[in-house]
Amino acid sequence: MSTEQGSHSNYRRTLGTTALTAVGLGSIIGSGWLFGAERAAVLAGPAAIFAWVIGAIVALTIALTYTELGSMFPKAGGMVRYGQFSHGSLAGYMAAWANWIAIVSVIPGEATASIQYMSSWDFGWAESLFDGKELTGTGIAAASVLVVFYFFLNWFAITLFAKTNNAITVFKVVVPVLTAGALIFAHFDTSNVTDHGGFAPNGWSAVFSAVAVAGIVWAFNGFQSPLNMAAEARNPGKSLPKAVIGSILIALVIYIALQIAFLMAVPAADLSGGWNALAYKSPLADLSVAWGLNWLALLLYADAFVSPSGTGMIYAATTSRMIHGVQENGHLPKVFGKVDPKTGVPKPALLLNLVISFVFLAVFRGWGSIAEIVGVATVISYITGPVAVMSLRRIAPDMKRPVKLKAMPVIAPIAMIFGSLVMYWARWPLTGKVIFIMAIGLPIWAWYELRKPWAELKPHLKAGAWMVAYLLVMAFVSWAGGTEFGGKGYLAQGWDILVVVLIALAFYAWGVSSAWRNPTLVQVEKEMTEAQAADEADEAELAPAK
């Protein structure tokens, strides 16, 4: 048995479809519902409703590519491993780095959301936690305590995590639904849709940008949490796709209801400066107080801890599995691949993410700034899925695929186009900044890889070149693109979208054609063949008894 197989055997396959759906839904309904409706409305006005629909379509399309991969490789930290399986170390590392940055930064983001809501409490000490733009020093300290609590719940056992998360998820679904209903019944001013600049006061480009930077991509990104816990799924072939797709669709209904409730509940006086002048500290709670729903405001203040804490707890769990996956890719010390045999928890990886969460808290002190970084990093990590799923169909056609969609040859390039468009919509210079953050991780890859002989390293560089080139080209297009997306205006409106679509298709084709049967893929195929043979032998032994 390999070291990797041994560490994976310490995980407990105890999570069924319901538990995995709760993981996905619990990740999606975090702080996004507390702030997303206002941030989307500030950017796009009433047309923000469509931003949520677009975000869900993008997430669903990309999620379909990942469900096939997740069912093929039910391993811990799955999302950080698929690029390694299809393209080797360079593309695999870059995808893993982007994915990890996107996910680990959610943990301090959730803690920040809770403290930001707390700052609306009518106490002097609470008001001092947030200065209107970012957390104060006291606020950072309070958020740090919450982060430690998230990790504490994950330290002991996966069964404790599952039981705690299922209970929290029920609460997290009930409160948003109750909030939407109560606000709709309390005040439903349809003139908010037609007045104050109309339905799309800032144009449709603002709707597209809202998808990327208003926390919408952040919210729906929770679909990947069940995939990262695939090693603990009882029947991953059936439970993973149900959990991923189900959690996205349930969340979409909730988010649209909340967005409509928010849009209609904003008092006309607060819109005197237009939608982009809104600046609530605790958006939904502030509206509840405005319409005399004090009981709802109290419930929201409580949920401002429960919802983000539930999501923070889930991401503390999934990011530790991701670090385990990165270590197995060969880009971190072996200590981070250790899984406690008694509890089934990768404790060294958990501690590393705790430290990184503190760093993010210190650098990005507001929910909005973290949401922007998470959104773009998430999209960068997404592009691996569409390319990897079709690459593996080409180079490993005989591998067992519990989930295999006939339409995948069409879905995959569309997913690549959607991911590229969302990255462009995020606007320059944010796109460039996050791509630069991606480059910061390359020295770690170089430390582990450049010591290898050239003959061994060359195929990894050749297979990963498409991803490096893709990010550079997307950064250039973002810089040169339309002014409505922060660019220099060298690409006319409409033509810029066409250029991004053509770039996405070109790099998709390059990526699929550059995949190769690298050592990691060969090894995992061997392990899965051995595991399948062992399962068949066990069934054969039990057959006479029946």
C-alpha cells in the first residue's frame, strides 16, 4: 500500500447524500446572504436579480464538469488534484494554488462578516469593531477568536463535524427564508424597481461585474465543498452529483427571494442618492429595524454568527483536505499529508490553514475586499475543470466514471467560456491583482520541481504552458478591454466579449490537446484498479453466503 493510500484509508466514509448536500448548502449560505443582496444592488440596482441567476448558471455549468471528476477520484482535497492528474505538476499546482487561495480566504471572510454585523449593536464597544470600511484592531481580534472556534470544531472528528453541520445548515436555511418572507410582507415598494435610475441604472455591464465581485461567485463556490470531502462520501458516484447540483439550486431560490425582498424593502429616502449610495452596516438587520421587525433584527444578529460560523467551519474542514491534496501532489512537506487515525482529521494541514487565515484577517480587513479576491481567484481555479474532464476522456478513456454526461463535450467548452467571462467582468485592475497573487505561489512550485532533471521536468512545463499563457493573455485583455470593465477602451463594447469567448475556446483546445499520461495519473489509475479488484474479491467471498 502506498503512503497516499494509507493516509486516505484513515478518512471515514460516513457522509451520505443528505450530509454532503448539507455541506454544499452550508458552504453556499454563509455570509453571502447577509451582504450579497446589498452589494449586488449597489452595483446593478434591481437588475441584481439577474446577477444571481447568471451566477447560478455559471456555477452549475462548471459544477457539472467537476462532478464527473469528483466521482472518478473520490479523494480528499479533490479540487486541487484534477489538474495534476491531467496535465502534471505545473498546471496542477497553479490550479491548486488558485483554488486554495479562493477557499482559505473564505474562512476569515466569514469571521469578518459576523463581526461587521455585530458592529450594528447599540453598544459602544460593538460600534468600535468596524469603522464603516474595515474592521478595527479590536474587530480583528474578535474575528480571530471566531476563526479559532471554526478550527476547534474540526479538530476532534469528522462525525462531530457532520452532526454539528447538519444542525447548523437547517438553521441557516430557515432564517434566510423567514427573512425574505417577513421583509416582503412588511414593505414591498415596486416603485423601487422603476424609479431611482430604472431597472438597470448602471447598465448591464454592472450586472455582469456584480456576478464576479458582489460575493455571488463567492456564494455559489460552496458547491465544491462536497467534492473536497469525497474521500468521506459513502457512495460518491451517486451522492456527489446530487449534493452539488441540489445545493446550488436550493441556494438560488433562497438568494433570489432575498434579493427581491431587499430591493422592495429599501425605504425611498435611502435611495435619494441612487442605489450606489447605499451603505448599510448590517443590510438586512437595518431594514428589519426600519420596518419595525425588531424580532427579525435580533434573529439576524444571532444568525450573523451561525451562518458564517457554519460556513467557516465547513471551509476549515475542506481546506485541510485541500492541503492534504497539495502535499500528495508533491508541493508541500510530508507532515501536511498526515491524517490522525483516531479522528480521521488531517491536523497539521488544519493548523497551517489557521495560520494563513490570521494573515488574511490582518491584510484584508473588510468583507467586501475579501469577497473581491475570493471571486476572481475562484474563477481562475474553475478553468481547470472543463479542460481536465475532457483531457482525461482523451488520455484515460477506460477509467471508471460513475458520473458521465453525454453532453460533456458541449458543456465543457461552455463552462470555459463562462469562467473566462466572469474573470473579465471582475474589472481591471482587480483581475491583474489576483493574477499577480497567483504568480506569488510559483516559487513554492519551483522549489520542489526545478531540482528535477530536465528530461523529467520538460513534459510538465510543456503541458502546463497553456495555463500560464492563458492568465497572461486574460490580464492583457482585461487591461485593454472596455472602459465599463475598467479597461483602457482599446476593445469596443461587444467586441471585447467576443474576444474573450474566442480566447476561452482557443485555450480550451490547447489545454485539452496538451494533456499527457503523467506519473501521477498512472499511479492513481493503478491504485484505483487495485482497490476495484479488492472490492470484487470481497464481493466474491460474500456471494456463497448469500
